Amino acid sequence: MSVHAHGEPQKSGAYVLELAVEAPLDLTFGRFQGGRVFRLAPGRVYYVGSALAGRLPGRLLRHATRAGGPPHRMQGELLEYFRSLGWAVRPPARKTLHWHADYLMESPAELAAAYLFFGDTPREAFLENALRALGAVPLAPGLGAGDRPGGSHVLWAAAPLSLDINDTRTMF
């Protein structure tokens, strides 16, 4: 299973999305840094986000949807997981590119895993720091983290990182 959940299930929380980059990838993030092209080597890209106020299922299903072409293969697994919790969810019919994450999710990189950290507390900074401690490298300050100057919610690693944490009480 590619959905890894931590904590008591609720519709709010933070998350890390892991995307597999199988071949070199040139990617822009909308107008970020004037439309700068980022060249990503094969490996993993991690996106850190949060969805509070009950928006977690919808946010993740939106991320797994592509504006053009079929959704990420993992979208069905996310749907199945949320429905197993008794939540009435459905993916969006359409998606427009708005956030930096949208450009990443639209790329050929395939969504490989979703790590969910349930709760009402913002945790992006902690998760970014945890990814850095495991060896992930931020792509650029401010990328995906407009609310945190100097932070970056998009990181790259040469190989998959283990984010399975048994006791989230020690994390936050």
C-alpha cells in the first residue's frame, strides 16, 4: 500500500507526497523565479503540504488529478483508503494549475506514495526539516512555501526515503 497514515484518522492534517522521477525532467513551477526551468535528475521529489479545516481528502485527491491526461495511478488507492474510513469523497472533475504543487503533479513524475499525518496543527516546517535530515535537498527557497520565507516544500532525493514513523507523538 502506498498510503501511509499516522495518527487518529481525521479530515485535517499535514502530508508528504513522494513522486518517482524515472528520467531527467525539466520542470517549471508557473511564474516561480520568472519561469525558471529546474532540471531534476532521476530519484524522488517530495512535496510537503497541509490541509486543515477538514480539507485533507479533497486536497489529496486534487493533487492526484492531472489537468491534462489521466490521473496519477495512485488516485484510486487514495479514494479506496478514504472510503474505507467511511468518508464520502470523489476526485475533482477538472483541475486548473494554480499552486506550485500543481505544476509538479502535472509532470510525468508519478505519485508513488502519500504520507498522512492527521491533526489540526500545521507541521510543514517540521516535515521539511525531517526530509532534510534524511538527505533530501530543497529545490529552491520559497518553492511551494510562499507562507514560509526561506522554506521549501519541494525537495529532491536520489532514492526513496523512509517516512514511516511509528509514534507520531514524539514528532510534534
